[in-house]
Amino acid sequence: MPPVFGIWGRQTPPRVPYVHKPFGFRRSDLTVRDRRTVVAAATGTAVLGVAAQLALYAGSARTTGGRPVVDLILNLVVDLSLLLVVRFPRTTGLLTMLVTAVYAVGTGLAPGLFASAGQLSPVATPLAAPLVVSFLVYLLPWRQAFACAAVLALLVIPIWAPTWTATYFALSATALPALVALYLKARVALIRSLRKRAELADTERRLLAERAETAERQRLAAEMHDIVTHRVTEIVLHADALRVTTHDDEVRTAAERIRQAGTRTLTELRDLMRVVTNEVETTPGGRPDHDNGGDLAVLAAVDGATLKVVGDPGTVPAVVARTVYRVVQESLTNARKHAPGTPVDITLTYPGNRAEVEVRNAPSRHESDPALVSSGSGIGLIGLGRRVTLLGGVFAAGTDGEGGFTVTASIPAVQPAATPRRSMSSHRRGDGASG
């Protein structure tokens, strides 16, 4: 749409066409529960109306000499039309107006044709007309409902002999039910709006609490990262210095292992901080990251586990490879604690777009050592699940139904996209010694 300029040359926004919104809510806005309630109310009203009409007809036959049959038929038609008021409200309103018009014409042309001497009101109208007006106001937009009520009021008032009494009864039979129904409709809409607003407020409070909890976790993670990185960096530096200065081959080999373990620990800490702070995967100085955590074949051989690899492990990035290594390592530790001496099967599958891990141990043949079981923190598998979930994967651990225990993980090779932003610890230099 081209821009619109006012008389002073200033650009003004284009006019938005007005969309009429009916007062309260429309029939299509009714919930299933509200619809069932209205249907039940209309059905009960119709049944009670028919019973009341038959009772009045039988009572008038004994007291006033009988009620006109035409009057009974017209009232029964309006009463039974309430059964369809929810599905066809406009049709029910037109039928009520038609019956009321027949009443008005018949009363004017042939007095006594539709009403006996003992009629309940001085105006000729179906007894269920106020109920029809109430349902129409509740179900239809207020303009249509009040138009129907106004037409009924004009038909009920005897224009050939208007009196204040007839006008009072006519307005009581049409305008008063419409106002009462409009109040109830507005009340229901208000309660529904307040309930929805309370639900939105509760959801907002919950989201704010989760956001605050996430921010606090990131802050604590940054502090832990700084503390652990500083200590591990000192260990790496001392180990490297010992490796260079010592003349003992065994000490040099041990120092090299300590240095490699510390460097790998710093790399894993950096990976976890990237995931927690939603940073883009990068490596220091633009160098490629080839650290896959360790040799899985050696890890499986040390524990006597069976390793089966399907596919090319090189199809997944280093951060996924390190996570796979940690899953296998923690699963073997868990099997060693709770099922010592049982065979463990490790299956690694690389279909190309993800890495799938399955570690299963058979039922335990020996009693586990209580001291060994209680030596851990008890959150190893929980931490693995969180780590896999942060990478966009799926983690599961539990018994297999045969007494064994199975740990499975599926990690996508393509990590979820994250918007680059400054890390909470980007100004810290704790990772500088990891190389």
C-alpha cells in the first residue's frame, strides 16, 4: 500500500477498516461446556413449558369453561421451538415473532379467539416469549437480539387501543428479559476474561521464575567455570613444567598424562559453557577442534566390554564425540559399581546425521560393594541426560525388563542454531592455558 500524506505533507498511517465485534461473545465462541449447559437449560425450559401449557389448559376447562385450542397450539409451538434455539436461534426468533403477529392480528380482528377471560396478562403474547428473548440475547449479537425484542414489543402492544398497563406488560415480556439476559451475558464474559487474565498472569510468573532460575544457573556455571579452570590450568602448567624439567621417563610420562587430562577437562568445560550461554561453536584462535574425548576402544578394553561401531565416527563434530565418550565412560562406571563382573555391550551407530549410543549390561551375578556404590555423587546419569538434552539429543536410562540395565543416547550431528552473543565469562582468561 503506498504511503498516505496529510495536508501538511506529513505521512499518516493508512486507515484500518473497522471490524465490528459483538458485545460479550458470539454463539461460535461458546465452549463445549457452555453449549451443553445452554442446551440443557433450553430443553428443560421447553419440557416445563409444555407441561405448564397442558396443566393450564386442563385447569381452565374446569374453571372458566375451557381455553381456546388455537391458543394452546400456538403456545406449544413456541415452547417446542426452544429445543432448537441453540442450533437455530434466528429461526426460533422469527417463529416467535410470527406467532406473536398472529396473536396481535387475531386479537384485533376477533377478540376472544386466542385468549379466554382468565388470561394471565392483558396483552396477547405466547407465554414463552420472554424465555425466547433471553436465549436470543445470550446466543446472538446484541444488536440482532435487541432488534428481535423490539419487534416483539411492537407486536405485543395493542396499537389500536394502547394503554399504560398493556405497555408495561409488553415491556416486561420483552425488554426486561433482554436486559436480564444481557447482564448475565456480560457477567459470564467478565468472569471468563478475569479467569483468562489470571491464567496468563500465572503463566507469566512461571516464565519469569524459570528465566530467573536459568540466569542464576548461568551465573553459577560461569563462577564454577572460572574457579575450576583456574585450578586445572595451574595443574596443567605445573605438569608441563615437570615434563620439561624432569629426567625420569616415568615421571615425564605421568606428567604428560596429567597435562593431557587437564587440557581435555578445560576443553569439556569450554563446551559446557558454550551450551549453557548459547554461544556459537568456535575454537580458540580459529584452530580446528579434533579432541574427541578419548579412545573408546581403549576405554572398552580396560573394562572388558564389547564394542561395536557402525558407521563413520568422523561424521559428527568433536563436541558430539566427546559427549559420546562421556556417556560410554559414565555407563561403564555405573555398571562397574552396581553390576561388577557382568558383560557389557557397547553399540555406537553413526547414520550420518547423528550419533546413537547404547550401553547394556547383563543382570548382576554378584553383590555390589556398598562402599563403592556410595562413593559417587548419585547424579552422574542425571548430568549426562542434561548434557545430551542441551545438545538437542534424547537420553534414556533404565532396566531392560530382564534384570539388566541399558543406557541409550541419540545426539544430532548438527547442533541447534544459537544467536551469537557475548558470554557471561568472555572477559575472563581462564581458558588461555588450555592449549
